[in-house]
Amino acid sequence: MNTLQQVRFIGKPLVFTACLLPFGYAALAAFGLAGDLGANPVEALLDHFGNWGLRFVMLALAVTPLRKISGWNWLSRFRRMLGLFAFFYVLLHFLTWFILDQGMALSAILEDIVKRPFITLGFAALLLLTALAATSTAAARRRLGRRWQQLHYSVYFVGVLGVWHYWWQVKADVREPLIYAAILTALLGYRLVEHRRQKTRRRAAARNQ
């Protein structure tokens, strides 16, 4: 069995199962079968799904740097899965707020989205993730051509919106958002450095022709 086969038949099922564990824990905790959601279970679920959504955004963004640094090209096979799980958990975060916290009261929800900046940021991140998830297939990539890459670069903007949303939400204790901000800064910094290196190499190659 070669590396790609190992990734497909062993690695992907294992990673998929691991990615579902936060959802499984929340489902069991909601029925009192594992852990405790505390005195405010809705808030606990909001925090749980929101944190895991942001973590999966970071993991998806980390795939390319890790692949290039390690030389393990097979890591790119997990990027789409991690991105879709980011969408999954952010969607659960939104649905928990929409259904359990707001009771699907559309007028109050729209007012919150417009008037509360941290909710506006979170909703914008969800819309972007929805577009990325909807165009994550090979068929969509072929259909969009160059525009697909431009669209999927916006995942970095999703990361910025997610961290900003979290930062404004917690207000006082910003230690956790600060950790995410530091990770995102490192990932964006790597991307910028790599982009400059590629431009320098292209210019050098053009001069040598």
C-alpha cells in the first residue's frame, strides 16, 4: 500500500472520526451522558462549537505551511476535510444561537446582526465559510478556474473575522482570543514570506532567461 492509499483508507477515516469527537462529546453532554454543560448549557454549547469552529479554521490554514516545511505533500489531502469541519462547527455555533438562544425570532436576530458588531463579524465569517464549503468540490474548482483560488484565499479573512468576533465577544478576558490571534498572525506571516520568496524566484528566473 503506497502513501496515497494509506492516506485514503487509513488516514482519512481516522482524521474524520477524530474531527467528529467534539460533536459527539457535545451530544452526549447534552443528554447528561458525558461531562456537564453547567448552569447555562446553551452558552456552554455556543462556546464549545464556536471554539472548535475556530480551531478547525486554524488547522485548515496550517496544512500548507506544515506541508511545505515538512515536505509531506500528502497533508494537502486533509485540507478540504478540515475546512468542511470548520464550516460544520461554525454552522452548529450559529444554529445553537439561532434556535436555542434566540428562539428563531427573526426580527430580534436581524437586529442583533445589524447592531451588535461581534455578531456581524461572526455572521460574515459564516457566509464566507458557506461559500467556501459550497465550492469545495473538484467540479466547482474546474468551473470557477482562477476565481476559485481567489475565493479560497478568503479563508484567511475568515480566520481574521473569527478571531475578531471572539475577541469582541469576551470583552475582558482576552487570553484565549490572543492565542488564536498569535497563531493566525504566524500563519499569515508565513504566507506573506512565502509569497515574497516566490515573487523573488520568478523575477530571478525571468532575468536569467
